[in-house]
Amino acid sequence: MTSYSVDDPFGLAADHTDEERLIAATVRDWVRRRFLPIVVDAWRQSDLRADHDDAAMKGVLETRALDDVMPGVPESVRALSLMMWSQIFGCISFELFGHFVGTVRNANRFFVIVVDEAANLVLPE
């Protein structure tokens, strides 16, 4: 089983091919530089407040790693953001590996729906 840590959250030090390490590092970099700043900016610009009890989130997330990339964002919003990202990433993976064949007619429209619905989870209109 792969072990994960704050220093190696994607298990890149484990037994993976160079290609797998490159893909994981690229995804990690994109999430940190592009995705999470969008969430942080949207949270700061909104007048919303977290509707979940952050005490219930204690010990669920690696807060040390997330404090650097999501400063000031409540734990519940961080968790929803990670759920949203995993949903979007799963959608991309399904498309890349052909799992939508026979079930999704228009992958582009489906992806837009997935992203819009996922965004509404974190910052509802």
C-alpha cells in the first residue's frame, strides 16, 4: 500500500513509473497553481460563510499542506473543494480511458454540467 504524507501527498516516492510520476506531478502542480487559487479567490469575494461545523472536520484534512494553498478558507469549504476536484478529475479520467462510451453522447456538454454542478457545491449562487 502506498503511504502518503504532507511532503509527498500523491505518493510519488513510491514504486511508480516515470510516466506516472510525471502525470501525478503535473496534476498536483495544476491543482496548487490553478484550481485552489480559484476557490480561494471565489471564497474571499463571496459573502458566504461556511455552513458546516469545522469542529466536525478536525483531523480529516492535512491542514498544514492546505494552509499554504488555501489560507483563510474554512475546513468545510476545503473538503468540498477536494470533493469537487475529485469529481472533475474522475470525469476527465473516465473520458480519457473510454468509460463514457455507450453512456455519454456529448462529452463536452456533460463536462460543462459536471463542472457547473461541482462549483455549486462549494459556492452556491
